[in-house]
Amino acid sequence: MPFTALKLHPSLLRGLKELGFARPTPIQADAIPPGLEGRDVLACAVTGSGKTAAFLLPILQRLIDKPRGTTRALVLAPTRELAAQILEHLNELSVHTPITGASVFGGVGMGPQEHAFRSGVDVIIATPGRLLDHLRSPYVKFGGLEVLVLDEADRMLDMGFLPEIRKILKHLPAKRQTLFFSATMPAPIVTLSGEMLRNAVTIAIERKSAPAVGITQAVYPVSQELKSALLIALLARGDMKEALVFTRTKHRANRLAEHLIRAGVNADRIHGNRSQSQRTAALAAFKGGRTRVLVATDIAARGIDVEALGHVVNFDVPMVPDDYIHRVGRTARAEATGEAFTFVSPQEESDLRAIESAISKRLPRVTVPDFDYTARPQQKLEIPLADRIAAIRKMKSEQRARSAMKNARTNGPKAGSSHGVRPSSARLRGAGGPSGGPGARGRGPTRGGRSWGGRGNQ
């Protein structure tokens, strides 16, 4: 069935044609018709299936002839990267329409976002936390809202956004169309969808969550200490032109990126401790081909859409099978093909078995020819936790010592005292005698430390 059979507006069909899209993916073919009819939709769609267009096209069709200046659609997404990605797709699909959109997320200034609310852009794509920040101000008006989308709903619940979502719902009109998209359908999602949806059309909920068909998956058994060496060996062999590499922690992402750079590989990293400008620049460089390897934590597993991404590497085995599905789904997007490699140390075999059980498939094991699996690592990628804690404690101790020395130099020995011994209370009160004045001023600050604590670093 071609897109022309969906009876979309000619301006939307023109945009789809220019993007090279002639036929809808299965989730698009199932979700767009009820979306166009104004029905609520509950869709379970795997990562990379084309679900973004499945909810954007009905929204664009609905709003294309509406008066401008009122926000009529709100899309909630779990991460900044996903929100930015949805806005990019919106702009591509609506290029021949007057429809406007804006993304609202943390890590950047609120001024442009406030302007978007005040001007009434047609579509707001937001992360829950930053949207709640704006909802405290009177310039946010959702009285004209017609459509609400929850994208990656299961991920939002995994990240603890359920209380924020419930607060946001209190600010929205009860009468609206709701489109609910999730890669998996655990019990909490079913409960939430039951609260939000009315007479919804349910799509693909019976399908078991699994990686996209076009993904070739393989397991590389290797000791934890030799994982970085194996990755460099695969890159040197030319087995991977570019790769999105996932680690479990931000610390390991930093260390691996640094290790790759020292080995001559153009690499960068993206995770929650990096500023939004750093994350945006790293992703843009990777998508533009200027960076060969992007090391990421799971914050990016559902927010990176790279055209023709050939390889995803699980440097660390994810502890949750669903995370594996979302990670490897970054390749083989929209029915293309790609490869997903998973490095598995002996300590991670149980996590791998859980993944294979979830996808009902034993993944092939691969041994790289000419790679020395018995070699001693030149340096450790991971600094042991105990060592990191000890280093932090040492740094804090040194900071306290420097602070104490600074205070001693500033205050000095009290006037009238001997060898720094504090004067008597009578002399501190300045009761008579020439030493009373200086003694009264020698008490020093009583609450100087308060400005260092509290909420300043939150």
C-alpha cells in the first residue's frame, strides 16, 4: 500500500516523496488510519520501526488547515535526544506546510522555549521535567490542545517520570486525542494506558518485543580486561566503518572514548553528565561522519537516529533484555540492515542468557582470528570503585586542609593572646583596657560555611 492510499494532504505527500518514502512501514500502515480518524491509539512498536511518522503524520494532517498561534499538539519524550530527533522529523515532514514546532528540554536556556509557548507554536515536543518547569509560569496555555502523544512510554516509566506525567495531565484538556506508543508493554504501561485512553485502537500489542528483522547479531566472548583491545582490533580490520558503542556507566564511557582517541580512533562520548551543547555537538559530528565511534550510555539508546548506521556494539552486556533490544535497534532502522556485536565477559554470561531467553534465540559466538585472547592488557579501562572512592576522599581531605590553613592565615592569633591561645571572655567582650577593641573584632565569622552547602550544586 503506498502513502497515497492513506489520503494524506498533498503537501504531506510531497514531503514524503522528497524524503524518499513511498510505502508506509507496518506500524505506520496500522496506526495512521485510526490516527487520521481522531481515534485514540495504543501501539506497541519496536525501536526503528518508523513509529515517529506514525504519530506525526496524523497530527500534521489534523493541523494543516487550522489557524496558527495556538499550541494544539504535545509530544512527551523521555530524553533530550529523542525530543530533538522528533522535532527534526516534524520539520522534514512539514516542510511544505505552515505548521511550526519547538522542542522543550533541559540543559539549554529557557528563553527560546518561553518564546515558543508565548507565540503558540503548533506542536511542542518536550521532556516531562522541563515541561513542568514551564508549567509553573502563566505563559504556558494548553487550553486549545487537541492531541497528546506519549512516545517511548515504557522508557519514561523506567526513568521514573510517572509522577511528572500525572502532573502534566492535570494541565491538559480532558477532551483530546491521545496516541500512546511504547516499545514494550509491561503491566504499568497497560495500567497507565487504561487511565489515559478512551476506546483506543490497539496495534501490535500481541507481538513479542524483539530486535528488528534486518539486524545481524553476534556475540564476542572476551575477558573484561581485553574488551577495549578487541574493539580497536575490529576497527583496525575494517570490520566496522563506524560504530555506536554502549557502556553501562558514564565513567566507562569517558574512559573508553579516551582510550580510543589515544589509539588513533576519532571518538567522542555522550551521556548524562555532558552538557546539552556537548551532547548535541557529539551527535552531530557522528551523524555527519566526522566522528567514527560514538560511545554512549543508555540515555542515547532511544534518542539516536543515524541514517544507515551499520554497527552497534554492546561493549557491556545490558542487564535488562529490553535495553538490549533498544540498543541494537539503533541500526537496521526503518527496515534497513545492520550488525549488532555484543562483547561478553565470563561475568556477564548470565545477563546474556536472559537476553537470549527474551528474544527466543541463541546468538552465534564469534572468535576473531589473530587476536591474542591471552594478552595482558596494557592498561585498565576501569578504575576500581574502591580506588575511585579513595581518590575522592583524599581530594576532599586536601581541600579541607587547604581551607583550614587559609582560615588560619586570615584570622591569625587573637590580639592579647599568647601562641594563639584564645583571650578570656572578659577581654573578648572588650571590657576595659586597650586590648578590648581588637579583642571584640577577633571573634571571626560564625557561619561562614553555610554558603558552601545547601542547594547551590543541585
